[in-house]
Amino acid sequence: MQATCFAALLAVSVATSPCWSADAVGLRAAPSSLPSEAVSKAITGRVAIIDGRTLWFPRSAEKVRLAGIDACELPQWAFDPTLYGKNTALKPVPCGPLAKAWLKRVVSDDQVTCRVTAFDSDGTYVGSCSMSGRDLAVEMLRVGWARVTSPPLPGYATWQRQAMAARYGMWASYVLDMDEWRGKAVDRTLQRRPIADFNLLAERGREISPPFADAHKRPRRADR
């Protein structure tokens, strides 16, 4: 009965405006600027993918987070709102691993160049990264496995709107705002169970994906 419970919780929980198109663009604050001597730092090489927004350059032992986007953390779960047959349970979607897998697929074994522009709050480099002329942040946005941060970089919001309209990636699911997830999730191990994020969604503070708006528009059942 998870779907029924979730619908009820959706109706009574404290949430912001159901207008997801307004909420969706840039809820995460931009990282602080680097000192001037480091602004022009460039890193080039093959990378390992840490998660859907973070690269590791093993040769120089440096970590870079993609500027202008955010993505689900590896232990984070989203939920498919579609009901399959008589099963009323919402299907968990491993949005963190799926975001990582897509970035890994895009990068493959190619050389990546990152131009560092800032430090994130945890001290990680933040920069615009490209490969064969392709902006990796855009590649994540266009398939719906990342969202823009605030203020959005030029053109990024357009890619996000297109992905949301098409319900690509996480935009087809109930997904908790990533910053809210980081602030509330106690267990951040890879063994985290979907029910933990189901419970966080029930007490969410923001609604960032289209299925929330869809749920608000559905007529309430009058047969019970």
C-alpha cells in the first residue's frame, strides 16, 4: 500500500508551490570563488567517475566537481510513480548510481579537460569540464540525470527544461532535492534502503520533479 500512503502524505505534507517549473531551476547555491591565482587552473587527463557530478584525475590525484549542476548522491533513491499491474508499491529508482553510470558512459576512456573556477563547500575543485568539445555538465542535464544550480550557467536552464518536459532521467520520478537529502539523510552508506528515502520524501520541503505536480492534479478518490 505504499502508493496509497504516499498519495495521502503528498496531500498533507508541508511542501512548497507545486509549480515545479519554477522551483526546479537552481536551488543549490553556487560554490565560493577561488583565490585569483587559482582561477585559471586547468587539469587534463583520463578520469575515474566518483559520482554523477565528480571526476577523479588519478595522475595528478585531483578531484573536480562539475560546475553548474547537482546530481543524486550514490546512496540516494528516487521512486517511479507508475503503478505496474496490481502492485501498489512504488518502484525504487537508484538515481545516484544511474547518474554515475551515465557520466561514465559519456566519458568512457577519453581525455577530459577541466578548468577550475571555484572550491565547493568541502574544498573540492569546481570547474567546467569538457571532452572532445562536449560539456560534461550539459551531457548530464540533457538526459535528466543532473539539475542546474543557482545561478544557472548560460544555456544550462534550457537543457534542464527540455529534459524535464520529456521526463528524462530523474525527472520521471519522485526525487528529493539533493541538498535537502544531504541535510536529512543519516545513513549515507551504499547499503541505504529505499524505505529511508521514501520516508524523507513524505516530509519533503521542496518538490522539484514533474510527478509531484501531476499528483497534486489528480482527483482524490471518493470511494473510501
